[in-house]
Amino acid sequence: MTALVAAAGDPGVDAGRAVVVALAHDAAEAIVGDLAPGDAPKADKAAREAEAMASMADMLGGEGSAAATLVAGAWAEYEAGATPEARLVKDCDKVEMLLQAAEYEGEHPGLDLGEFFASVEGRLTTRAGKALASEVALRRPARRGP
């Protein structure tokens, strides 16, 4: 949903393609888990993701089927970050992490997860991603007064 909303405000992004890229990324993440860069060696992460893509291909009619090809292409597009849609979805993934951090802070008064917010500083590449992250940061419970 974040990719759809963010893409709708950016005339340089194909909202439909952004949604497909986001769905492919989230489907792979649902199988492998949301691995942060330090959670597993790159080779291990790549092997897990390749296994997840093979599993998805099987569920979608087998390797070479139209659906499996579509999902594999969208996932590769995300990984490469080579298109405006992929870059937007990468930013949306980071914004989703910020939303979770802000939610946890709201559920646990006094908890400061500022390191999550700091981790995306300078790493967002799209105007929409930067705007969404700024909005989340402004609404953080930890930033509000008593």
C-alpha cells in the first residue's frame, strides 16, 4: 500500500509496476524473513533468496511460467534498484521499518528507537521516500511532549 500511495504522487513512477515490485519483494521476504544486512552473510542471504524464488516459481506454475517470470523479474528489479519503481519500493521498505519503530515506541513509553531513524539518514533516494520518512519522524511518540 505504501508503494501504491507513494507512486501515485510521483509522475515519474509507474504505480502498477511499483506495486508488482513491492509484492515480489514482500513475497520473498515472507519466505526468507526480513534479513538486515548484518543478520546473515551475503552469500547465505543470496542462497536463501534464490531458494525462496524457486519455491515461489513452483507455486506459480513452475519456472518459465508467465507468473513465475513476472515475479522473478520484479524481484530482480528490486534487488538491482535499477528503475524508479525499484528505488521507490526500496525507500518504502525503509519507511515501513520506521513505522514499526514508531509503533513500538508508542506501545512502550520511554523506549527510544532513534537508531532505526538514524540508520536511514542519507539512504533514501526518492522524494516520496524522504517525505514519508519525515512525516513518520515528526509523528514519533518519542518526539512528542508529555
